[in-house]
Amino acid sequence: MRLIRPVIGRLRELTRRHLDNRDGNVAILFSIVALPAMMAVGVVIDYTRMTTGQAVLQQAADSAAIAGMQSPTTTRNAVAASTLAGALGSSTLTNVTPTWTTNPDGSFTVGASAKQRLILTFFGQPTGNLAVTATATNASSVSASASKVCILVLDPTATQALLVNSNVTLNSTNCEIDVASTANPAAIFNSGDVFNIAKICVAGANTIQNGGSVSKLSTNCATASDPFAGALPAVTVGGCTVSNQNYSGVNTLSPGTYCGAFNFNGTGTLTLNPGLYVFKDAHWNLNSGWTLNGAGVTFYFADSNSYIQVNGGATMNASAPTSGTYADILMFEPSGLAKSAYTINGSNGHQLNGLIYQPSRNITFNSQSNLTAENFTLVVNTLILDTLTWNFGSSPKTINPTGSATASTSVIRLIR
């Protein structure tokens, strides 16, 4: 955006200069060509600004509704206002106008409208108007003893083994997050986050809570051990079935051993037939505009160079088999690989169902990487969450927490 503003300013100057040129046809030709070009650029920029602004405003309202619902009625509006302001602190939205309503059924609704300044205001178009609502309710209580560890972060010495950046919302009725690190700090929680989960258990004593006290957090906590180390099926990696391919359009792939670099360019749809996909020194780059659909699939990463990179604007919908050797296993790797990192970037939404067992990976789920998973267990070395909303529950491949509580716990969740 810093590069675009000088260009727009320069185009304005050139437009005025050439429209004033009366010595020939330069002004006429320039105005015919330049004005549509400027408007085309403006349309693209404005569309991006509006869609991004709408997503940011909606996530802020979601966080404010849940935070308000978690608070006493006497302070509910103030807490929601503070949460909304914190979530929008670094956004480009202006004229933010919030509303708060405690409904007759006890639920709490946050409304928010805002304006997004557009490039096309230069051509007389109005500022973009945005409006969202979010409603949270206090659902039936559940026993904390029924909770499972849905996210297990394994590195015992990593600094900020769990990093939760601003505007992260985690919604689950029966899940906790366990962080085995005892470093200083073991975990960092930034402002504007909402943890509608059973518990966050951190083995170390030192965390950073930039957004204020995290109510679900327990430090010096006994974390779960890794129940899957050495217990998952052994995979014999054979010769390469497919190597180094570029794809576009509509494609269907079958189980086998994949080697080298696979790029999914342009826009397209990738359908995976059920079965085991072995990655041998291989990575898939799923680029913007692609959708991956696979039911009854398992991905096995044989080495630290193998992974699936999901880039911004791509969508991955994948579910593990429900029976057989790899039942309930979506992604896994052998123990003891060299540490490596990869990122699952922003999208319109991912659906990942099953166990994701990558104990040697440092994984980042990046901006707007929304996740809906009915059955989800994630085991990683370290984890970064950045500007996202996750709705998830425990996978059949469960991890039991160390110890259990018997007290009932209220569950705050979004209903619309």
C-alpha cells in the first residue's frame, strides 16, 4: 500500500498536466487510457480492503461477544468495548460504531459498523460501509473430566513454544491445550484473543500475557505425555510413483509415493482418492485459488523435507479414514526427524479431521486461516497462531490430560 499511494499521486499529477495540454491530441489520448487503468487498479485494491476489513471487523465482534458473555452483566458492555477496541487497534477501519444487547434469552449480541476508505473515493465514490453482528450464549455446562488434550506442543525447552498473536479465537466444548515448555517465556498470548476452551496447561512458570490475564491459563501445570510416539503404524517407503509435477485446472490424484516439488498454480480443484499418500523428500505448494478435497486420506511425511504448504487463498478439506490401518490418522511422520517448519496460510476456511502428528515440526497457522474440524488432535514441536478463528473438538485419537477435574464448566459459544 505504501508503494501504491505514490503511484496514485503521480497519476493524479500526470492526469492534470496532460488534460491541460492543448497543443495536440496528447491530453485526449492520455485521458482515454489512463482513467480506466486507474479505476481498474482502484477496484482491485478496494475489493481487497473491503473483504479484509469485513473479516477483521467480524472477528473483532466475535471476540467481543464471547468476552462480554464471560463477564458479569454489570461489566459486560465495558469488557466487550475494551475487547473490540483491542482487536481493532491496528486496523485501518474508521468511524467504528459498536452496539451491545443482552437478549431476553440471556445471550449477548455485539453489533459493529465501520468505514473503510477506498481508492475510488478519488473518483467520487463513497467510503465503503461495513457492518457485522455476533451473538454469544452460555451453553450447557460440561464436566471438565470429559476434556481431552486437542493440541499438544512438545518442545520442553523452546522459548515461546506457543505464540498466540492478536485476534485469535478458539472455540471448543471439550478441549485443552498443553504446552510442555519450561522456558522463559514458555508461551506468549497477545491482545484480542478469546479462549473458549477447557484449559491451557503450560509446564513452565513464565508466560507473557499482553492482553491481560488469560482466564483459562494454568502454569506449573502437569502436561500430557505423547501417547503416539512409537505407537503409530510403520510405513515402508518404496520407489517414487509420481515426481516433480505442475498442475492447473481440475485434477484427481491417487495414493502412492510422491517425490520432489509439486506446484498447483493458477486456480483449480484437486480431488484425492482415498488411501495413503507417502511424501518422500516431497512438498506440495497449494497456491491461491486452489481447493483440495480428500475423504479417507492419510498423508505420511517420511522426512523433514516433506510437507504440504497451503498458501493464502487456498482451501484444504481433508478427513482421515474411519477404519483400517490408518483409521483416524490424517497426517503423521516418524519420530526423531530433524526439526523443520512450514506454514498454513490464510484461506476462506480449512476442514481438517483426524490426528495431525508432526512432533518435529514448527507449524504456523497464519492470518485468516479459519478452521472447522469436528475431530481434531494436533501434536507439534512448536506452534504459532495468528489472526484466526478455530472451531474444533477432540479426535478419536485422543490424548487424556494428566489428572482430571470433576467440576462443571460453563461453555461460552457463538450461535450466529
